[in-house]
Amino acid sequence: MAAAPPSYCFVAFPPRAKDGLVVFGKNSARPRDEVQEVVYFSAADHEQESKVECTYISIDQVPRTHAIMISRPAWLWGAEMGANEHGVCIANEAVNTREPAAEIEALLGMDLVRLGLERGETAKEALDVIVSLLEEHGQGGNYYEDANSCHSFQSAYLIVDRDEAWVLETVGKYWAAEKVTEGVRCICNRLSLTTKMDAEHPELRSYAQSQGWWTGEGEFNFSEVFSPVEDHLDCGAGKDSLEKQEESITVQTMMNTLRDKASGVCIDSESFLTTASGVSVLPQNRSAPCIHYFTGTPDPSRSIFKPFIFVDDVKLVPKTQSPCFGDDDPAKKEPRFQEKPDRRHELYKAHEWARAILESDQVSLHEGHGGGGGRARSARKEAGKQMTSETPPHPSSVARLLPEARFLGPFLESWCSFSCPGS
């Protein structure tokens, strides 16, 4: 498999973000045939001394876990991105460091995303959860559903709530974190922390000295000490795409940034694709609800961002959940990944179908064929605009514009009832 391209995560605070809102966004660049599902888990109480089965290992469960909404590769337990009922959002990035990541199965960085959301009421609490579990269980194991090779990484996280964000970067069990409360911050698949660290592992610097990576003299620069000697990954263009926005940043600005292929933020290569995206809007006014948008489908430039709000009576949408294979799942059996089952959920299949129609119509127009008549072409063209517009349309409008979307319409309608209770 080719080297992975950069994957981006952003946060913008007022006044760079408009109307007293904190705006969070994440693109997940993963193997292009991987399916991500969007899943809601309600808050729950757990029996004393019970265990929770993560992707590769089981760990002690806590007495109560928070309600969460996550987007995750369908074969694993954790999450690429997500939010909880208290307005905490977390996303992670796989990073390479001087210390090779462990191939031994432990917690994945994506497991730690979900665990942080389930157990933290604030960004700082979620950070404390992650570093505590990292110390106890370590990180390691295959990040991809691949039987031929183990792709293991260290992890970086962007942890956000209504008041602050924490950039957390890890090397094995060692870590450093920076608190962010203003401006715009971006993380990607390389270390970004330098000399400003607001929290760190108590043995971080002595460990660096023991490895010969730092002399103990001069200012300690985290990324200089722990980055690989040959680190050629360039995240600059993607970071600039949001940081150089002249106008105030809104939810539409964030969605546009995640859809931007020219800057490299939105990935569409031979081996990798932006397989899912998410945007969250966190009002600093606590009387206003947080709104979380998920695509649940690949390529945000061709996907609708579908809203979700935590309420007391959430209606589940099974059409965004992948099939469950239980103990027969090749990801759970050892040796792992000997087969690759069809993990596409119904919304994913509908998105593939709609995309195929739009692409075939474009080919027909390019070759000078009728493409089903002027009225059909016009409808498809307008539907395409709707699917990539700044403001997601009401699902029924897509179904009306594109008659063939009678198969897609009910799934989009279910998203509306899911995210807008009482509608």
C-alpha cells in the first residue's frame, strides 16, 4: 500500500469564528475501499468490575459512560472522530515518530478517541482519560484492515469543547499537550508541538535523553526531538487553507475547507480517499445546543453533511450502520483479516448509486449523448449542486429533483428525523 497522504483536523475559536461559535472539522483519509459508519451510543451504567472489549484488547469499564455519536471504520471498535452529550469533540491523526509504533496489539489511537468521549465531560477530562489509559495499556496494532502488512502508528489528537482545545501528541506512552483558546489550529499526520507545552508526561524529557535524542541542554522542542529524521510529509497547504481565510469562519467555511481538493485537504488518490468527514459547532453560550454534522459517506465534495443534536429521545438510524458479523468478523478472529466482508451500510450503497448516476450523466454529456433527455439532465445537474452545496438541503428536495433517488430519499429522510426530533 502506498504511503498515506495527510489527513486534517481543524478548530477555530471566536473571534476568528463567527457569532461566538467554536467550529471543529475533521477529514478522515483512509484506504479508499474502507467503509465508515456513523453510530450513536446512549449513556449507560455498567456493572462493577465489568470489562469493555476494544478493537484488540479488553480493559476495565467505568461505572458510567456518556452518550456519544461517532464516525468510525466499520471494522473496529473506536472512532476516527466524534462528539459526546457534553459538547466534547475528539479526532485523531496517525503520526510517525523517531520511535517506531508497536505492532503488538494494544489500544488503537481510535479506541482512545472513543474512550475519551465516553469518559470525559470536558476537553481536559478527556485528555486525562486518554493519557491515563495510554500509560496503563499502551498503543499498538494494525490501523488498517490488511492481512498482508501491519500498519502501526503513534497518535495525535485534537480535543475540543466550548471553552478550549487541547492538542495532544504521543510517542509510545510518552506525550505532550498544548492548550488552545483562540485563533485557528490545525493538526495533521506529523508532530506539531514545539516549545509551548502546557502538560507533559513526567518522564518525557528524561526518556528523550536516554535515547540520545536530546542533550538536556537548551530549550526542549517536542517535534524536533521526536520527529523522524526524514520527515517529508507536507501539511502546509492544507493548514493555510483555513488559517488564511480573510472572513470570519462559519460552519459553511469549515465544510468548504474539508471539500477542498486543490489544497490537499480532501484526498482522492489511487489508494486513499477522504472516507468520511465531520463538522461540529459548539456555541460558547451554553443555552444553545451543539450541532454535529457527519457525512457517513466518502468524499465530502460529493456528500451531504447531515446534522445531529443530542436530545433525550434519539431515534436510531440503522441505515448508517454497517452489518454486524459478531464473533465471525474476520477482524475479531486470529489470524486477523483473512477475509474482507462487505461492510457497506445502506446509505453508503445509496451514495454509490447516486454518484454513479451523476458520473455517467457527465460522461454522456461529454460524449454528446442525450443522457436521458434535457429534463433528466437538468434534474441531475441540480441534484449534484444540492449534494455539494454549502448548506445541506432538506432531503426531500433531493428526491424531488432526482426522480431516480426514490431509493436514496428514505435514507436522507431518516437522517432528518434522526437529527431533528419532532420534525
